[in-house]
Amino acid sequence: RLRPDQIYSLYTMRTSELYRRVQQVGEGTYGKVYKAYNEVTGEYVALKRLRLESEREGFAITAMREIKLLQSFDHRNIVGLLEMMVEHGQITMIFDYLDHDLTGLLTHPDMRLADGHRKTIFRQLVDGLNYLHKRRVIHRDIKGSNILLNSEGTLKIADFGLARKMKVLRAGESPDYTNRVITIWYRPPELLMGSTNYGREVDIWGVGCLLIELYTKTATFQGTEEISQLYKIYEIMGTPTLDNWPEVENLPWFDMLKPRVNRASMFEREYLPLMTLDSFDLARRMLELHPAKRISAEDALQHPYFTNEPLPEPLTFMQQLEGEWHEFETKKRRREERKKLQELK
């Protein structure tokens, strides 16, 4: 792996000469992600190709922010930036390649996770997030497809395209961050109501959603846009009140989106039968409607969930998994299956 000061080194070889693309494994607004083979080292890597708005702009601000952050990280549960190339108006970032992502893995037809396996996965996720949060970094796009795992069972948090360092504020100052971050199913209620004054707790909400998914294999709050997403949250977690969240009335869009009828929480009734007592309690602490009441990543690591029986156990079964399981490929398989069914009709 290159040192951070070497990542900007210039290459005489083109990307296509050094790396042979094998298949696409991801896609987003930034561009595409490919599995590729390094012709020199014989290793597989992930190529993330970023589109630049124009050559005059050079590095897009978001790309520069992502690269700078990735250079500063050194943790077993954070994806490693190996090198970077600039060519024909495109930035190509080269990363460690991991065989699976969490969303893809949970769709595997033979996936039967024991509770010790779930704890090992989730412990690594919270450990990586705690590392980021201690460095004042908010990820701002926690979701299953950004949580990668290899066949040895090592987990790494990936995709820092929306991540940023928290601002250092004077007393009374607001950070004024954008609220148009985090994939909608994992976006917390304060952002859905227009908050621009937030911090690490927005990541905790997404991680809480993923803890439930480890037990249910399906996303907890499945809205189609901001308003329906907020109401999906209310249906399960109940509506915020001035008693349980006094500051909610100060959020920019609260009056416009205020529910007409107060709902009680259905969370325990819906999810306690599907989870263990400890996992349910940890999820409940992560999914507090009031952002300030959510448990921190550091405190979550001390939760009895990780120390009570059954203890976390190695993910040795992953070495026997056939194929590679990413959300992108899973969606592609489903499209192909639907197409075959249509042809049979």
C-alpha cells in the first residue's frame, strides 16, 4: 500500500494498461465502481471512477474532500485507498477489493446467521464508526451497500463521497450542513424535517437500521420520498412530541410535516419478537427520535449485546460462500429473473 504522500504520484501508464476491468460492482451519482485485476501485482482491486464536472474545475470539491479523508484513515474496518490516477477528465481511485457488501450478503438464499455471527459483523461496524467519530468525521451515507466484507469475515466501511469533517464552532454557532445526505431509507427524522445542525448522531440512526436488518434481512423504514419516509418512521417509532423531543418544533419543516394524529410506538411489538433482548435494546437506543438521546458509537461498544452470551464468533462460513454478493449484482440478478418470468408468460 502506498504512503499517503505517494497517492498523488503521476503515472506514465494508463489505467487500462495497469488494471484490467473484470465487472461492474457498483454505481452512483459520482460514477461507477468496477472489480479490476492489477496486471503487475496479480491482485484484485476496486476502481471507483469519478466524473468531473469540467476540466477547468479540476478536482471536484467532493472528490478532493473524499481523497483527503481517505488519506488520513488507518483502521482495519475502514476501506483503504491504495492509489489514485487522473486521466481524460476522470479521477480513478483504487481501493482494497472486498467480495461482498452487507445488502448483497443478506439476500444470499443460504444465509443463516447465528447470533454470534451478527455480533461479529455489528461489532466491526460500530468499531469502524467509532474510529471515524473520534476523528470528528461524519460518514453521512451509512447503508448496507457501503458496508463491505471479505471472505475472511473482515468488515470495512466504504464510500466517503458524502463524508466530511465536523466544523469547529464557536458558542451559539450552527454548522449549517446540507440535509440532502444519507440514502432515504437510512435518513434520520431530523434531516427529513430540514435540520442543518447535526453531528455524529445521524450515522448512529443508519447503523441502528442495519442492526435490525441483520435479524430481519429487510430495510426497516421503506419510504419512497421524504414525506413518506418520515411517516414510515412514525408508524413504527411513534410521533415526536414536545415532551420527548422539545426542540422538534424548531426544525425548519416541522410545521409543514407535523402529523395530524399522535401515534404510539409500535417498535417493541414489531421487532422484539424478531430480535434478542440485548439487540433490541441496542437498536432502540440507536433509533431514538431525539438525536441527542441516541447512544454514541463509543458507548454502544460497551453495550451488553457484545459481552452477553452468545459471544461474537468468527465468520468462518464465509469462506464457503459461492460467488460474490453485492447489492448491484443482486439487483441485476432480480431484473434478469423478472425478465425470464415475463418471457415465460
